[in-house]
Amino acid sequence: MLLVEEVTKNFGKFTALKKINIEFHNGVYGLLAPNGAGKTTLIKMLTTLLFPTSGTIRYEGHDIIKMDDKYRELIGYLPQEFGYYKNYSPTAYLLYLAALKGIDRKTAVARVKELLKIVALDHVATKKMKKFSGGMIQRVGIAQAMLNDPRILILDEPTAGLDPKERVRFRNLLTNLARDRIVILSTHIVSDVESIANEIIMIKNQEVLYKDTVINICRKIDGLVYETEVDYGDTEKFRSTYLTLSEKQETGKMHMRFLTTEDAKPEWKTVHPNLEDVFLYIYQDEVPSAGDDFDD
Amino acid sequence: MIKRLEFKKIITSPIVLGLFLLFLMYNLFLIYDKTPMKEDMNLLQPIIKENGTLMDADGRSGLQSSYEKELATWNKLAQTKTGDTYEAATDFYKPEHFHSLMEAKTYTDKELQAISTLALKETYFHTIDGIESQYNQLNMIKSAEEQIRVFGLGEGVAETVRTQYTQLDTRVKELITNKEHLHLFFHGKIYATHSFLFKTLFQSIIFQAMILIVLFTAFLVNYEFEQKTSLVAYSTKRGRHLVWDKLVVALLSSLVATFTLLGTTLLVYFLVFDYSGLWNVPISTGFLIELNEIPFISWWNFTFLEYLLLSCALLMICQVIFALLTFCLSMWIRNSYIVFTIFGVIFGAGVLLPGYIPKDNLLILYTHFSPFVLVMNVKKWWMESGAFTSFKHYEVITVSAWLIALLLIAWFSISRFTRENL
Amino acid sequence: MRLLFEELKKLFTVKTIILLLLVSIIIYQMFIVFDFKHFPNGRPVLDEFLATQKMLEDYGESMDEDEFEDFKSIYDQRINEATQYLQSQDDMVAAGLDSYTKFKSIDLENEKLAALHNKVYHEDYVDVFWEIPAREDMIERYEHPERYIQQYGQINEKQKARIEELMKNGAATAIFSYQVFENYNTLIKNVAILIFLSIMLVILPLYIGDRRNHAVFLQYTSKVGRTLFTKKLLAGLIASFIVITVQLVCFFFLYKGNDISMFLPLTLHSIYNAFISWYDITFLQYILLTVVSIYLIGLALVLVTACISSIAPNYMTSVGLHVPLAFILFGVGTTYLVQNLTTLYLFKYLLPVLLAAILSLSFILFWWKYKREKWKDIT
């Protein structure tokens, strides 16, 4: 069990996270928030790259900072942007990281081979990464995170650069892995986590807003989401009146999905809210500003 | 707008600013180190005011009479003090009696100042004869033959050297007719101002500016690649034309940096050392000759001021060449620290190259036409400068050829870059 | 161990090795080869060197009174040879120059005689005529050991005592060659500069590379974690140890060509040398001292360069910060820490004190950076 207790993180005068409390058990956790909301800050604290200004993070009751290498031995981490060496082959690169992770060479060689197969890079195992596409690099990153068979797998925007087929494969992989470990997935792509996350964590105003299953979170706006059809001419007015969640053209009219607390009108059709609706609803007033990505 | 932002990347980087100030401080220290001779140098000013700078028959007799008058005055004083008379003012400093005179405090400070001024005037006066005979004996053809022998130059090369020195010989005759060599200037053998200004100061400014320029040019060109924003930056509207902006900014910044460094250093230099009355003295004057007895034979009749300004201009152009070279290197090598090192290697190789060419191959002359060889010899720009570089248009040819070549390479690099897969 | 090897591999890439080679070639050609090619430089310096070599062969480490008599007799012999040579030359005899004494007192203002003089020395390069003044000078120095003291000018009591002690202990008769010493001094300074430059080239990317391409995210979250910082330093130290050693081996291999091995076991203190040390050391010991000094400065340099590499935000800043460092190190640094070590001119314990100060300062600097790195937020 990984426990985040009363954790606050300040950067100078700026507070990135305020008195956060989260409990992680085995399973997939989707960390969902817009860019700059403090996702990366939380993840970097879970990976010991940042130190909490106050509060502690414990694994099985021990402070992860005091555990030091005993803790880092347990984690696998895929940062948004990770350094790879252009002139290395994925094999050489993974062997280097295996050395960093303290895996003995013989085990490492076998493991690297196995992982490259899993991420479907075995055909380019000895090619220099210079010529790799973004998706291929990302798969190397996923492979390295799993090198040490981690108890805690922390992935920051892991599906960036993956094509739809790869995404599906990747999700299945995670579901499998999560049976006996903690998988924390940070993303702002809702569909990535909707189907596989056991729990979703949403952060707003430097605090944890929700930590619950997808169904429970969606229930918060049950009965507030509708769909209706609007004439083209009226779309502008409609948009400014209601929070539109999605819109699509259909047979000469606009098909609108929207959220409102007003009483339903007859032409509105009540629908089941999904996670994306919640996301849009919660963060509707957040305007991204320049200072937001300070911790990327 | 883009250019201004690019320019800002350089200006706001503390290391460029820090190094700039450090270099400037070093130059000021060099000048400060020389300030003690300032008082002595200034003694030339009254002499010029009295007699002008040209020491032809008229000027010389004027100087002589004023010198003799002052010597007589001094001897009268010496007579009353010690009963001595001096044949020459410098005799006063003969160690036999100078130390006892000083200990006895026979003369007041003011009187000592007077004799010192007089001794200096005497030195200037006596130097004229030496200069005149030295220039009358100057034989450029002989000098060429001597160098051909010493360097063991083959026939083809020797012929070219002879042609150049024959031209120089004509120039020497013209110089003597113009009496360019007979102008008073700070005594080279005592103060060596030419070497200090054009070797010590110019040389260090050249290297300092070069370091700055190579650093920021390489940084600027590869900024996007090092910041990993290249994909964004080069896919914008301005896109890969951004490199052109970078080139322009690198060149302009190089000029600005060099100009400021050079300008400030020279400003301080000329504030410390008073050159008034000397700006229009020909640069080929024999008074500049330093302890190595080698006269400065400029290809044209330049005044000191003209020479100074031309040299400043040439120095700036050289820095443009270095900026261009760095730019070209940076277009191919994406790591600024490797660019810096490679630049150093190229510079060294450029200086060394002529040494490896057989002495009978004309290439030995052509390889001297490089900015690297050029900047190693600032002191002799626009002048006779030894067998390999004494061409009337050596400086102009060197910089124009390299400018054109590097511009072409830069253009080629950029057009390659616009088609490169990123 | 494996990690260390991996980090070393990252320092010695093909690119780096090519750069090192290029830089070494340039520096050798510009500053070092000259002192190999032109040793001993010119005449009669060459003749003096040869005479010293012969002296060593004939008399051993020092020259006592009897041996000096022998040395003088060789000189007389050479004069005879010179006379014989002159007598064998018709033009010399014709000009009345039939003995060395007459030749020596030639009136150089006389153009004809000056031409003959020039012919012997600069056209025919008659060895014996070069050898005689060389030997003359050596005899004079032996006969006037007091000049050895005088050349030091103004000295304090301690320095004076040291010189007197040396004179008592045989410096007056010991054999050495100032050319050998000066040649080595010039060479080792330039070699040291090349070594320090090479270290900078290799160590400069140590931290900055991984930091800039965000490899630290993975490195610091792995089991090794932030201890990688010291592991990298160790790799840097090993790398520079390799660089120093390879450079020194190359240099001494070339230096062997100077053929000075017979000077190695000799004491530096001789009237034929212009250098006095505070310590009784032989030439070989002196060489070892310079080598030790270079290794120690190299160590300090790695620490400083590593610090710069871990602080500088980009390569420009990193290179820029090395500029003043190089300026100081190559100039003042080599003058006091590689050249003329333990010279009588300077404070007796200057070398150990300076080295200790430099090392501890760079250690403190690095330690401070290491402490900070341990608790730094990696953003």
C-alpha cells in the first residue's frame, strides 16, 4: 500500500499541491487533470524526484525518502520526456538502465529480450534509436519502466505517440500487470483510463477533488447531462447558455450533448454521463495560463 | 521582431555578459600596467607644439636650437650648483655621479624634471640622424634575398617574393621623398606603443571577441535543438527561414560585441595616453621603430588615425568571418561544445598549415591568405610583413575571399537545412 | 562496476576520442614538437651538450681537480686541432690566420676577415670551432663557482644558506646541463596544458548531457538513484586518469628521443645548471615530482569541471565558465605548479601548500554541490 499523507508542495511562493491524501492499493489508478494542475508534481514526488514541502509518502508504512534505494528498486517510471541516447540501440540502452536499476547482467540480458518482444521492438533490437519514430521511442520507454518488474508502475502520459492498435495492446498489458501491483497512470486523455482504471483521481485547485471509481464519479452529475438537436442558427446562443460537452452535425441540425442544472425541457433527452462529461464539467472554468506548465 | 528575440537570447545570457566584462577588465588591466610611462610619453607633446612633427632640415634646426638653448640654461645652473658642465643632458644620468647628486639633494624636483625633459628631447633629436641613415640604407631587394635564403624558398616562390619587394622598394623611395619617416612619434625603442596597441591590445581583443562570438553563435544556431523545441520552431510560419534570422543576428551581435569591446578598450587607452598632435603622423615614421630595428613600411601613406581606423575595420571584418565560420560549423554539428572545439582545431590547423607546404610550392604563399594567419600578425597589417604576406592587397584579398567563400558555404548549408528531415 | 563501465563508455565516445586526437595533434604541432626537434637548440648549445655528455661518460657524476685538468687538456687539444685546420686551409693561411689564437682575435670590422670568420662558422660549420667556445665557457664556470651564487641576485639569508650548503656538498663539481633542464621545463608546461585541456574536453559533458536530455528522470528514480552523481564523478576521475596517463606515456616516449637518460640520476644542483631547488633532488625525482603534480592538479580539475557540468544550464555557459578557468590554469597554474617546482626563488613549501589548497577547495566545492544534488528537486 502506498500512502500519500498531508502532502504539500511549494515552489517558492507558489503552491502546487495542498495537503493531499491518497491511498493506493493494487490496481490501475487514473490520475486525471488538465495540464498544469499538479499531476506531474504529484508523480515526481511519488518517484522521489521532488521532495514534499510537508507531509510524507509511505510505502508499507515506511517513508519512501528514508527507504531510499529500497523504494526506488520497487518502482518503474516512465516520464513524459525521458532521455535516450541517439547512438544506442534499444538493447544497449535497456542494459544501461538495467545496470542503474541494479539488475545483474545475466538476468538483464534475458529480461531485455523478453520486454522488447512484449513491446514489439524485437526486430530493431540492435538498431540505433536515432531513426526511431516517436511511438517506437515511447515503447522503449514502456519497456524500461517494466525492466525491474516493479511493484509500483508510474506512467506519465504513456500513450503519447502510440497508434490506436498499440494503445489497445498497451491497455491490456496494464490490466494484466495491475493484478498484483499498483499502476498509476497520469493522463488528460480520458478514454485512456475510462475502461481500465479501477479508480480515478481528479485534482483541482491543488487538492484532490475525487478519488473514486468511474461509475461513482459519473454519478455525481447523473441527471444533468442531456442531448438534443438544435438548428444551426441557434448554436451560438445555445453554446453560451449551456455547457456543451460535445456537438456533431446530423441531418441538417446540430446534435448537442450538454450539461445543465435547469429543469429539463421536453425536447431534451437525458443520457448517462461519462467520465469525459465529468472532466469537462469540473474543469470548465480553468483557463490554461503560461505559468501552468512550470513543472513539466 | 524575431531578430530582436534572437538577439535577446544572447544579451540576456549571463555568461556572455560575464565573459565580456572579464575580458574588458583584463584589457583595462593591461592598460593600467602601462600607465607609469604615460608621464614620460607626454613630454613629447610640448616638443611637437614647439616644432611640429616633421623633422626635416627646418624642423630639425628648430629642435636643435631649442635643445641647445635649454642645455645652455641647464649648464649655467649646473655651474652654480656643482661646477660641472654637461656635453649632453644624458650625461647627467651617468651612474658615477648621478647617485651622489641625488643623495646630496643638489637639485630640486623641478630642476630634475627639467633635465629629464631635456634628456628626452635630446634622445628624440639624436634619433633623427639614425633614422635618416637607416632609411637611406634600406634595401628591400636585399631584404627579400635574405629572407629567400633563410627560409630556403624555391625559385617560383622566390620570384613572387622578389616582385613584391621590388614594389616595396619603390614605396620606400616614395616614403623617403614624402619624408614620412621623419615625423616625431612616441619613441618606439622606449615605449613600443605600436606593439602594445596593435599587438598586445588588438591581439587580445581579437581572441576575446572570437571566444564570445564562437560561443554565442554556436549557441544561437543550435538553441532550438538543445532546447528540444526544434520541431515546433521549424514548423512555424517563419519555419526554417528562422536560420536566416539567426545568421543575421549572429553577425550583427558579433559586430556589436567586437565594437563595444574594441571601442571601450581604445577609448580608455586614448584617454590614458595623450595622442593629441600625433593623429596625423604617418604610420611609417621611423620613430616607431622598436628594439628589433625593423622599420614599419606601410603600403600606403597612412596617418596614424587612418591606420588605426582601418585596422579596427579589418578586425571587425575578421570577426564577421569567424562568426560565419562558426555558423557554418553549427549547421552541421548540432552540439555547441563540439563546435567550439572544432573551431579551435580549425584555427590551429589554419595557422600551422603553411608550415607543411614545401618551400618551392606557390601554395606556401596562398595558404598565408587565411584569416587565422592574418589575425596572428595584427601589428604588421597594411605593411611589409615578411616574405609570405607582403602583398599590397594581402589583407583585402584575404578577407574578401574568405567572406565570399564562407557566405557561399553558409548559403549552401542553409539550403541543405531547408530540405533536411528533422 | 558495470555502471562505472557504462558511464566511462559515455565519456569516451568515438566523437570525443577523435576530438582529443585532433586537439592533441594541433597542440603538439604548435607548442611541443619544436622543443623535440630543436634540442639542443642551435650552436654552440649543441656543442656544450655534447661536451657535457662526454664529461659524464669520462668522469661520472662529478668532476674533481684531476679530471678538470684532463678536461682542460682536451680543450688544448681542440685548439691544436683548430690550428691544424686553419693551416690546412689556403685562404686562411693567406690571410695570416694560421693559428686559433690569431683567428680568435680577428678584426671583424675588416670585411675580408669577417667573411673568412663567417665561412668557418656558418658556411663550413667546422665543428671544432663551435666546440672550443663551448668548452671555454664550461671551464670558466668551473673556475668561477662564485658566479653560480651571483646569478641569483638579491637573496635572503635562508636562500643564501641553501646555496652555500649546496656548494659545500659538491654543486661546484657536479655535472649537469641547463639545456636539459630548461628543455624539460618548457616541454612539461605545454604537455600539462594539453593534458588539462583534454580533461576539460572529456569531463565537460559529464552531467550536462544527461541533465539536458532528461535522462536524470530515469537515472534518479532507479535503484542507484542519486548516488549516480558520485559514480559519474568516479567515472570522470578514471577517465581523466586514463587521459593523463596516455598523454604522459606518449610524451615520455617521444622525450626518450632527446637522449638524456644519463642525466636522470644526477642531482640538479650543479654549476652547469641554472636552477636551485629547496630540496636535494635528482633530475629523475624532479620529473616524478612534475608528474605527481600534474596528476593532483588533474584531480582538482576534474572536481571543478564536474561541478561546472552539473551547474551550467547549457553548453555555452559550460564552455564559457571554462574560459577563465583555462586562462588561470594554463597561465599562472602551470607556471607555479608544473614548472620550476620547489625553486629557491619561491617559498620553500609553496608547492605542497598550493596543491593542498587547490585540492581541498575543489573538494569542498564538489562536496557542496553533491550535498545539494542529494536534496534537489528535479523539475
